[in-house]
Amino acid sequence: MKVVIVGTGYVGLVTGACLAEVGTSVVCVDVDAAKIARLQKGLLPIYEPGLPEIVMRNQQSGGLSFTTSLASALPGAEVVFIAVGTPPGEDGSADLQYVLQVAHEVGQHMDHYLLVVTKSTVPVGTAARVNRAIKESLSARQRIIEYDVASNPEFLKEGAAVNDFLKPDRIVAGVNTTHAREVLEQLYRPFVLNGHPLLFMDVASAEMTKYAANAMLATRISYMNDMANVCTLVGADINQVRKGIGSDPRIGKHFLYPGIGYGGSCFPKDVKALIRTGREYGYQLRILEAVEAVNEDQKQLLADKVIRHFDGNISGRSFAIWGLSFKPNTDDMREAPSLILIERLLAAGAQVRVYDPVAMEEALPLLGNSVTFADDMYAAATDADAILLVTEWNAFRMPDWQRLKGLLQSPVLFDGRNIYDDVHLVKQGFTYYGIGNTA
Ligand code: UGA
């Protein structure tokens, strides 16, 4: 089967590469000529473990190719995935202009039956708008060509995207016709052979599933951050509480880690967009409004703790920031809590030295020369008044504490992800602050 994927961002590129990996013939299309030229040379626009190898292998075997021309990609294709960006508009709603533009273009160039599938995260009702856009373009050409529109939201996590795609927990597909169902069944057969479900449903439910899943996960995080903050006040330890509640299978142990707020390109945007959808239909999603408010406050927590430790004045002090990306195993800086933290420290007159194993190139245009980019975690800590652990990269998990003690002005550590053992650190002579377990 031949498939065209429009949009070579996270979702499009991973989808294209992984479909090619199981023998589907894939053409990836993007309007960004520079990006396509780089991809043709095997250079990826994102950092994602395992992806370069798959792209390279399938490009060499001819199963995966890249072009800027949708028109030239369509002949012989059976499925077109729309995986272009849906950035948040000023009012929090998802901006669908790129999705609809692609739909129009498909209608302008298609010559035979196509299954057009929305893969970008899009609000309920988008598939219907995509349908209308294709119809409009076809009528402008005075052509009648059969097509279906389906919704197939993506659930991959950055940093684990290849594995998530190849071994999905489930695949959700919203379809209107038996034919669309059969095409997707055939396409996804290699991924569900080992018992992972391919869930067919109506289109609106598929669109809604994506938002409901991300909003539920964001809710868990804000809930745990709220609990962590209460733990601090009452003298309890959120790490113990987390284990205690996570052993109840109804709650489950995953995704219960408090921290310095969720970031990334998905949760903040999707929670906002769902609140907005609710409002459009006259419904106030009060839980999600609280989830968002808690998250905004949580992004300030580490800076609050630092300022409190230094008696309200950090002017002239110097801090080491370990980790910049919104989470480990990605260079993605979108909505990264590190940016808010650094802004606060700088505004209070502090100096900041940062180190991230992968994201420094992405962070450079955002931070410019307001901070110093260090060569490694120890260089960042040299002469600093404290270390602030922001992103839980594995490289930060077992530092040489005695070496750090010698480098720091004062051995103080603010652990924004609770990855260190507080008892061990205190024994090593450090003052330790975590989330939800110390004052
Ligand atoms: C998220 C979802 O997990 C994916 O299922 C979904 O497909 C994706 O959004 C999307 O919509 O495309 P992602 O944003 O890559 O994936 O990252 P997550 O691993 O979910 O982490 C999101 C944020 O939550 C990070 O800032 C992370 O640090 C934070 N988090 C996560 C916590 O604070 N605590 C946790 O226990 C888990």
C-alpha cells in the first residue's frame, strides 16, 4: 500500500518512518523546502532516539521518500495522512488553517479514491471541515471522485515515539464507512498482531479520545503536584504517598510523578483547546481550568524555594541549571518549565549557567546570551550557589557529589523532579530541597 504523509513534524515523521519500516511505501510531504532537503540527506529536524536509523534504512531501501510536492506524491496513493501543526491561537483554540489548507490541496490534486486521515490533534468536528474543504476543491474542478475522511489520533510520547508507534497500547480510528475501516485495518495489521487493540469508533469520538486522554494525564500531574504541596505543609513525603496510592490498581503507578509542572507541545495546548471547546458549547470544564491554574503555579515553585532559601534576595548569586528540555530524551523546548524558572532567576538579579545533554542548540535562540551555556554538568556547577535539577536526564542521576561539593560555593541542591535520595545527599553534606517532601 502507498501512503502519503503531509507534515514532517514529530507525528508525521515518526508515522512515515514506522509505516515504511513494516513495508508500506511512504512519501512524506512538507512545504518547508529546507527541511525536505535536509531529510533527503538523512538529517532529521528533531532529536528522537531510534528514529534516524529507521529513516536512513527505509530511505536507502526506497520505501520512504521526501518531497515538497503533494501533487507529485498523490498518484497511486491510497491513504493521505494530515499531520501538520495545529498551533494554539490567541484564544487557546487549535489553529486549523494548515490542516484545512492541506485538505483543499488534496481536493485540488486527487485523481482517484483516497482515504484522508487526520493525525494531527484536532478538535471535534475537524474531520467534517476537512471533508467540506475537499468537496469544495473537487467541485471547483467539477470533478466527482470518491473519498473518505477518517480520524486517527496519535498517542506517541516524545523520547519514546518510535517504540510507542511500533508497539502501541492501542490504535484509535474514527471512520464513517466500511471501506475506510478496511483500509486502516490493512495498514495497521502489522502493529496489532501481538494483541494490541485497533479500536474503531465514530469520527467525533476518535477526535475526542485524544483530548480526553491528554487532559486526564495532565489532570493526574496537577493533582499530584497539588498533593505534593500539601505534603510539604503537613510534613508528609509525596514519594511515599505516591507509592502508597499507586499500588491500588484502580489508580496505577504510572504518571504520578510530581515536578515543576507539565510542559511540551501537547498537554498545555490540548488542555487549553479542550477548555475552549467546552466554552464554545456553553460548558465550563472546571476541573481542567484548575489543572491549568495549578500547573502555572507549579512552574514557579522551584524559583520560590530558591528565593526563600536565600532569604528573599538572590541578586548577584549564581545558579547551575541541570536540564532545559521539557522532559528527558528530547531536545524539545516548547513550554519547557526551565524557561520560566530561568526568567525568574534572571529578573531577580541572579546569574545562570545551564547544561543540557541535548537541548542546548534548541535553547540557544530562546535564551541567547542571558545565560552561560556550560560544557558539562560540573562546569555549570562551578562557583554556583546552588544546583537546580530541572530535567531528569539519566546523565544527572549519579553525579560525583564530593567533586560537586568542591566546585560549588555552597552545597545546596533543588531537585525539581525528586530523582535524588534526600537522606544520602544530607549525609554527603548537602542542603536538599525536593518537591513535596521538604520545607
Ligand atoms: C504526551 C502524552 O503522554 C502522549 O500520550 C501524547 O501522544 C502526546 O502528549 C501528544 O499529544 O502528542 P509528551 O508531551 O511527549 O506526550 O510527554 P509526556 O511524557 O506525556 O510528558 C508531558 C509532561 O508531563 C512533561 O513535562 C513531563 O515532565 C510531565 N510529567 C509526566 C510529570 O510532571 N509527571 C509525570 O508523572 C509524567
